[in-house]
Amino acid sequence: MEGLVHSQINPIPATCRRYRSRFVPALSLQLKNNVISGGILLMKSPHYCNSITASAQPLKASSLSHFNNTLPSKEVLELWRSADAVCFDVDSTVCLDEGIDELAEFCGAGKAVAEWTAKAMGGSVPFEEALAARLSLFKPSLSQVQDFLEKNPPKISPGIDELVKKLKAKNTNVYLISGGFRQMINPVASILGIPPENIFANQLLFGSSGEFLGFDANEPTSRSGGKATAVQQIRKVHGYKALVMIGDGATDLEARKPGGADMFICYAGVQLREAVAAKADWLVFSFTDLISSLE
């Protein structure tokens, strides 16, 4: 479609360093300006976008007493260790926040959009309905998205970088499957060394003047059941024998179905959605649990 805006991310220089402090920016990456035919600017990217690794507060043991899936069964543990592909949700899983909520807050519509996000993640409304409703509340322009990315580096969940490295060392392929937007997920993928072709996410659309046009409805993750569809596509193309989905919401749980994920691990280190957590094959509150179980 003519006049639509997309973005491109450059690989992170090898000289970048990660710091373990929750207050100090951890990793720098540089985004590249890109131009499509006709001279339309695709994305005026920030010079540097630092990631921040923050801490998550552990829950009290008493609040977990009614869950019987916080310790993996032998079968679950074996499947996790043998997985040849792992798909991660991004918002409130790989990252500590919900990207669309943060963007909406930046644009002045945070509270109203956050209410819709809660409905979508809880599974009480169709995802496509919630996505369209949230975007209609603030209609972000290209310049607003650019400004947001410049001023808000990705907030990476503690341990996710180490977990991804461990999986790669085992020759396990890693994917990001998100109902969020590529413009905001590409920097996260670059930090973690996940290639663009392993990202399944939505795309914000902008006109030639940078005005908001909507989102690409052709992306599988733009509608209910989309993550399951994406995971099924991944499995069909690559023929993985054991595939695991990790996330926090109802849309992540949906990916565990025939032809999709063999197992769903609920990561509740940021958000505990009890209805989702109760149905998970394994409920974890720290990526450390997943890391140590691979050893």
C-alpha cells in the first residue's frame, strides 16, 4: 500500500555492554533512518535506544498456595529441555510493560487504554476489537511514535537475555509473538539478537505525512487466535518436533493447541492473570527457574 510507513533496525555493535544495575541503562543500539520509493521517510529513529533491566517484586508464598503448577512435572520438564523452538510473548513477558499502554500514556490516553488492555489480556473481549478500540483513543502519529522510542528505552525483564542465550546455545530457535507493534518490538529483538524473520507482530500504518492510518489487519496477531495461527505457521514451515509458548495472557494460552505449541508456560513475573495461570502447564515467576532447569 502506497504511503505506509515501516521501520528498520540495525544490528547492535559488538562493543555494547550490559550493566546489571536496575538504574543504569544496559545496552545501546542504534536505529537507522530508512526511505521508501517516492522519498517518504519510513522511520526517523532515535540515535541511541538503551534497554533497562529492572527488578520484579516476588509474590508471597501464601498467594501461590492455590496453584498446583508452580513445580514442573517430569513430562513438562523433559519437553522444556527438548524444545527445538520457543516462542515468547513480548509485553509483560520479555518486557516489563505493555507497549501500547506506555505509548498511550505518552500520548495522553494512558488510563482509558490500560482498561482495554486488561480486558484483552483477560480474554473478555475479542483481541481485534480491543486493539482497534485502544488505538482509536489516541491515534498515534509517526512523530509521536518516534519521540516515544527516543525517550523510552525498552525495559527488559530480568533474566530474559540470559535465557535467550541459553536457548541459542542449545540450538533452540527463539521467536517473538506479539499483539504489540513491530516499531516497538524491533529494538527489543535487536537487543536479544533475534532476527526480524522470527518476529510475528502487528504493524502501525502511517500516511505520507506521518498521520495515523490504523494497523495492518493482515498480520495474524491482529485478531483473536492470531498467536495460535502464528505458532501453527512457524511449526508447519519448520517442522519443529517440540515447541513451547511462554507468555502471560489469554492470547498466549490460545497458542497451545493441535498443530501449535505443545506446552504453555505462564510467566507471571510481571502480571499474574489467575485465570490464565491456572491453565498453564507450568507457572513461573522468574526466568531463573527456566534457566536453571536447562542445566
